Amino acid sequence: MGNLDRQARKESGIISVYGKHLEITPAIEDYVKKKIEKLKEHTPPMIDTHVILEVQKGEHRAEILYKFSHFNVLAHSSSLDLYQSIDLALARLRRKLEKWKTKIQNHHHRGLEEIELSVNVLDRNTQELAEINDTIEETHFQEVEKELAPPQIMSKDSVRVPLLTLDEAAMKIELQGNSFLIYRSEEDQKLKVMYVRPDHYLGVLEIE
């Protein structure tokens, strides 16, 4: 029997179901979609999910690739029953996600240190800003800068820094949906900042 690819577009991604030596009927497709939609309620938004269902020598195999922005999770299972294989693969996928979430949470509670971050905010009224702009237009910026009073520090915060590997830091950004993360690298013990770049890839800065 030929392969049949059915896709369900959702707000958080695409679910693609492929068949190898197996026809993907509407009933099979609906079963897979409902199971994955239920799983999505307990996971971060995924980009897409690929499900491959295969029959070989009477054995049914299910393989599920769950794709996030910065990492993928793969789970598979096989049995004599197609629906049982799907359920087992999904159960393994859920356990992997829960295990990684627990690992991230454990890192959050160990190896933490506090650092102080100062945020400088200029506390000037509108009239002062207008006068500064006029002065900049008439003179060189460096000369004006010498005449300006130092900015006033409005707040100072402390943050707790987790000890993480590179993969764990990427996973933590993914799971928490943050745009950046300050952490201490488990590999070299250096303080680093991981951030989401405009192209949606991840970048890492080392703090000297």
C-alpha cells in the first residue's frame, strides 16, 4: 500500500503522520492527532511533530519526533498492535520530557549563587532633555557629555544563577520561554549569557 501523509496545522505547530507499508486512514490520523494534542497541553509550544507508523513482518512500529525551537525529542516503540505502539511511544516521549524538566528544576535548586546587576536610568525631565538635544545639535557630542551629570542609579537587583550544561541552558530557555538566561557553565565554570538571536538561533556570551 502507498504512503499517505496527512498534516494538521495548529497554532503551535504541524502534526505530520507518515505511513510505511501502511495506509494512514482517517481513524488512525484522528487517534494520533488527539493523543498529541493532549500531550501538547503539558509541554512548551512545539514547532512540529513527525509521526512515522510502519509495519514489518507483522510488527507495528511507531516513531515520534517532537521538534522544539532549539532541540528535538525522539521516542519510538513496537508491538503487535498499532494503537498500542502509538501509546507506548507517546508514553516514552512524555517520560523524556518530564525527566528533562525535573533535571532543569533540580539544577535550579543546586549550585546557585547571587550576583548583583545594576541598571542605570537617566532621571531627567522633558525640559532638560530638550536642552540637551539643542546642545548636541550645536556642539560636539563628547564636549556635551562632559557637562552632563552622571546618570542616577534607580534600582539594583540580585539574581540567582544556576549551574548548567550548554544543552540544559538551551532547554531551560525553551521550557521557560525566556529571551535570555544568565548561568554558570558546568563545563568551564564561567559565567555566561545565552540569548535568542533575531534569527531565532541561540547565542552565548561569556562574562569576563
